[in-house]
Amino acid sequence: MSTTADTREEYDVIVLGAGPTGENVADRTAAAGLRTVIVEAELVGGECSYWACMPSKALLRPAAALADARAVAGSREAVGDGRLDAAAVLARRDSFASHWRDDGQVKWLRDTGIDLVRGHGRLAGVRTVTVEAEDGGERVLTARHAVAVCTGSRPVLPAGVPGLAEARPWTNREATGAPAVPGRLAVVGGGVVGVEMASAWRALGAEVVLLVRGGGLLPRMEPFAGELVRDGLREAGVDVRFGVEVTALERTDGSGPVGLTLSDGRRLDVDEVLYATGRAPRTADIGLEQVGLKPGDWLEVDDSCTVLDVPGEWLYAAGDVNHRALLTHQGKYQARITGAAIAARAQGRALDTSRWGAHAASADSAGAPQVVFTQPEVAAVGLTLAEAERAGLRVKSVDHDLGAVAGASLYGDDYRGSARVVFDLERQVLVGACLVGPAVAELLHSATVAVVGEVPIDRLWHAVPAYPTISEVWLRLLEGCRG
């Protein structure tokens, strides 16, 4: 839908942001018969489609496939010492990012009956949004029922580091979309983006140094997960350094090497530097001040994703912007809850916001799954042991060596991995699980079902894993829970 100067149109629902979360909110409200418009200043499909999930996993998958082949006698000899074809990997990555064109996503909106207004949307009062188009025209949209903010998050660069801006560091966007393999890459940050991009670009031939301020990787997961990923990165040739910060950067000609001064007094020269040091909400310029909120803040919501401190129950926030769980699949989950809540209120029905109710995003706190696609993979859901103990639960953890499972040894020679479940002794249910090793991503949903479903241990004992699969680890873990 094209924009024209100073026009006004009324909808039932306005969605700010056409990433996966915004698309899913709009899909649910449109399916409920509500006339819906989505406002987007960039590509329809958002961060995940073009600069995060899809391109990053496309970069990581070839290395995993090659590692799997090398892990088995017979296929190992077939692939030999062959390296990845970087050009082919990047071309495949480009295809998964739709060559940074959103034609397919726009067609989906049109076919679904959702209007699209391109431009920068800002709240202008109760159920009112103004859209500034690229041609300078302004469009005023009003909503009969709801406005949903789904603007996501942006990378954060540390303040006060001399030379940082002039060094033109990579963020996740440059790291997932780079047209060529850098010769030397420094990655700053030991979280998910840092370890995944260190793994991907090392596999494609870059010399990679991973600089971590703290003493371990993946600090929000079980400690053994970060330890096994650290070992995997080092075995792949990544120079992993802990307890070090970048104190200054220098890139004199704007395109040549970057010189990094480190807190330990050493200097590091690289071709590119990636900062993977956190995210902030995209709320600085969306008109929050017009509804009594502070620009730049995360939006605090209840379990129905209704924004708190805004009267009238018309403003919603789903996805990264509400800071409940910065994961694409959780944003889409929240979107389904949000869409259902908007539709219920529009139809005059009361919301069911009880735990696990139709209008409560309960899984955000109880069972948000996550996979880190490194070598080895990390898959986790629910609480870590430390988190459960801090929450005051009476729990015990049960650990098992994944390599001792018959299915794992068949999957790959010298399979290395570990599994842990966190068991609530009072309720006799699992509240968390973490698995590390090749191919554990596909084991995660069974753990998620157990945690979110709060399936009693005595019933899980009757869920028999097929032999010989890696899933047989569940027998050993449940034995430990049952004592």
C-alpha cells in the first residue's frame, strides 16, 4: 500500500514492526476477522529472516554436516581433509536470506489480507500511529481496538571505548551478511552470537580470536555447556581468551586492518571486529512519550502482553521489545497469545490469564527453549540448577555422559557430550534440562514437553525412547530422578 501526504485511515489493529513477532500478531488478528495493518520501515520479515536466525544457521549448518561426516569411520575417509567451499556456503546463506529482498513476505501479507504501510511508525496518542514515509509524506492510522508494538531489539555497543565508531565494528547484521570471509576476525563477547559467529567464520577459514570479559562462555546456561563449547572452539582453532577487554580501537584509513588495544596490555591486529555484547529495545523513536512511557525503555507487560502503566488495555508489546525472552520462537509464541487477547477483548470476552491459560504467555518463565548451534550444540529449556535454587525450589540435578549412550556412540565415533536435568523434589516434575553434544537440538522438544507439560516423573518413566538413539539418555536421567 503506497503512502500519500497527510492521509488518515482507521483499522481494528495496528502492528508496529513486521518481523516474525509482528507478522504472527497480524496473522492472528486478521484470522479473527479484525482489519489489520502492519507498519515497517525496513524489510518485511525482520531481523530473524535477514540478519539473525536464518542466515546465521545457514552459515553454521555446513560445518556441522562436515563434522558429522568426519565423526564416523568410512565417511571420514570419503571427505578426507577437504575444507568447506566458502563461496558455496555464502551463496546458500544468501538464498536463505532471500537475497535481502522481502517480495515473498510482502506477498504473504497480501494473500493473508493484511495491509502494509512502509515507513517509520510512531505512537501519537491513544490508539493512534503516525507513519513517516520515505517520500516525506505522513499517514495517520487509528485503531478501533489495539496497537501492538513488535519493533524488536538492536545491538548495543559499549560506550566510551576510544576509536570504536571509527573502527566501524560488525554487529550481528554484518556478521551474518558479510559477502566474503575475513582473513582475521576478533569477536568480542562470549554469549550466543559471539560463540556462533566465532564457530561459523572459523569453519569458513578465518583466523578467529574470541575475547571474553568474564571467565566463561554462555553464562546464562549450565557451566558445563560453556566449558564444552570452549573446548570445541579451541579444537577448531579459535583463540579463546578470558578476562580481557578491548580498551581502544584504531582503524586509520577507514577500510584497512583494525588495531585493538587489550586490557592485558597486548595489541591485536585483525581485518574485522564483531561486537556481540548485548541488545537494547528499539523503542527510542516510536513515540512512547506520547502515552506516558520513557523512550528507549523495555516495555513492561503482563502475561497477556498488555503494556502496563498505559490505561485502557489497548497497547500491547510482544517479542524482544518486552524483554521477557529474547528468542524468535518465544516472540512468535507471545504473538499468538497477544493476537488471541486482542481478539477476545474486541469480541467482548474475558481473558483467561491463569497459568497456561489461552491468554497467558506462561512458557516465557517456565519453559523457554534455546539452541546454540556451535560444535558441540547446546540445547536447554527451563531453569538451570542455580536458577532453581535461587527461586527457592527444593531440587536436585541429575547428570549423565551422553557419550556413554549407545545411540550417541553410533552417531559419531568418540562422541562427547553431557546432559543434565533439574528435578523438583516437591512436585516430582522436571523444571529444567540442558544437553550438550552433536545433534542434541533435535532432542530439545522432548525436554520442553516434559518441562512445560509438568509431566510427573512416574509417567515419564513410561515414555520409552527408541533403541538405539541418543534419546536413550532419558532412561539414565529418569533413573537418577527416581533414586
